[in-house]
Amino acid sequence: MKSSNNMYLAIVAIVAVVAVVVLILNFSGGKQAVAGEAISISLLPCSDSDGGWNINDPGKTINRTRTHIDYCLNTTTVLEGFCEGNAVRSLQGDCGRNRLQCSKGECV
């Protein structure tokens, strides 16, 4: 009886370890984390009202932990939000490149 209990506990332990590994890989997008690198864990998907990287339309990017609303840094630069997987990211967009100006979070 003791041998079958040990076997049962070993199987339960293996299943638990496999489940933890699967959860970690799902939350990290299957990527290996580098020491010191943050991994964004969000149970809700990311959504962007202007459809992604779109500096010609003001938008709102949101997930469970962060919200970004596109805005002008100056007259020729917009800070554009977008989704990268389930993470909210933002980068500067150059309106002046197309001889446009930034106004209310978009290049016009």
C-alpha cells in the first residue's frame, strides 16, 4: 500500500511541475526570459481603438494593467500606443516626416 501511495504522489508532483511550466510559457509568449527582463502577464487581451500602429488616427490602447491614450509630445511627434501580444507598448511617431503636424494625438 505504501508503494502505491508513493507512486501516486510522484505522479501528482510530475503533473504539477508540468502545469507550472506550461503556465509560465503561456504567460511569457513562449519566449525565454532574460535575467532582469520584465515579462508582461495579462489575463485579458490588449486592444487598440485605432487598430495598432496608426499615427494618423488618435487611439486608446488598453489591457488589464495599462492604458495609453495617444498624445502629442510636440508639434511634429506623436506618442503612439499599440499592442504587442497582450502588452501595451508606445513609441514616438514622426509626423514631420510626411510634412504633417501633431494635433490631439494624431498626425494631420
